Amino acid sequence: MTSEHKGTALVTGASSGIGAIYADRLAKQGYDLILVARNAGKLRSLANAISDKTGRSVEVLPADLGKSADLKQVEKMLRTDASITMLVNNAGIGAVAPLLASDIDAMQSMIDVNVTAPMRLAYAAAPGFVARGKGTIINIASIVAISPETLNGVYGGSKAFVLAFSQSLHHELADKGVRVQAVLPGATATDFWELSGRPVEHLPAEIVMSADAMVDAALAGLRQGELVTIPSLPDIADWQAFEAARNALRPNLSLGRPARRYAA
């Protein structure tokens, strides 16, 4: 725990699991908190526990980020509260069933929370961070962003958006004092799995990381300056090779004529 004050961190999906652990860790690091989630009772209970333990100011903002009016309340907070120095876009909805076995309205709701909400919240936070010359945006993606065959295709697509969006934000904001990090967890022991229809107990134990370990690794990656953190990846050189291969494509992705193999 530190006596240093680092401003205020706004954490979405904060009532349990990964979001609640981020809240605990950030308070211990010196952040005041604004906790956002649908369950007001759980938020208040967590806020009281963290405040009692750390002495930090903890505010709660009950909101369903799948509802436009609630989302706009959180956007307004990010635009107007100059004490906010960090945004943790953690709230999300998962799915494990195959695309053709999934309800299309449920898929739309997932896009609203996984794509629209973090995009709008980042857009609300970024101008203030740029104006003040400092700020951090942490976007919780998933390993399905680079392995979309692993789970439901819409879920994978939503997390691929989060990764690409984070990379673009970093490209635009890094020289303006704003840190961006995309976190790509693998299977993590939270209620995500049960809510998605596949209890975590049904997964091989060797692929499941505890939520505490995941968040601690992600925060270590942030301290090390990583743009993309994959908590379970043993060798960072593997990710660097992946990125190098992607960047090697860029000079030839847009040329004035088709590749020779497409010639008649």
C-alpha cells in the first residue's frame, strides 16, 4: 500500500471478478476509485470494504453499459471529472456457443457492451487526458482477439475490435502523454464461464488462471510499458514475432495493381 495519490481510476464491471480485483489493487497503489457496474448493492459493499481497508475515496456509479442512457452517465463522468487519471474498460459479456446456435439479439447485446461501451468511454476520457498531458486507458480484451476460432465468433470479433482499437489509440495518443494497454487474458476463474453457459469447472484445470494472478500480471505488464499484455504467454518474443510479421505486411497491403497470382 502507498500513501502516494495517483488520481482517480474509473473501473467498469467492478462489482465482482476481474473488475473488483483491479479496484482493490489500484486502491492499494494510491488511486481513488469510481466503480461502475449494474449491481448497486455489490458495488456499495465492495466500495465500503476497499475504503475501510485502504482509506481511499471510493464512489459508486450503478450503470448498465448496454443501455444508452446509463452509458451516457458514465461518459459524462469521464468528461467532467478532472481527477480521473485512469479508465479500466473491463465490463464485458461472453459467449461460448457456436455462432449458429446463438441468439442474434444476445449477440447484439454483447456488441453493445463489448464494443460500443469501451469505444465511447475511451472517447469520453481521452480528450481530458490529452489536455492534462497524462492518463491511462486499460482495455480488457481476450486471447480470442488473436484466436477467434476458440469460442463464439461474435465474442471473438468483439475482442478483436478491442485489441485493434487499443493499438490505434496507442498510435494516436502515445506522444500526448496517454498510456494505452490491451490485456488479453486466457481462461480466467470468474463467473464469466457460468454466465456464458460453460462452468469453469468443466475446463481443463491447466488452462485456467486465477483472477488475482491475471490482474497482478496485467498490472506488471503495465508497469513494464507493454501495449499488449498476454498474462500466460511464457516468451514475449513470440508476441514480438507475431507483431513483426503483421507489420511486415503493411507496405504491400495497398498497391496500385493486383498481385501477380490474381492475373488472368
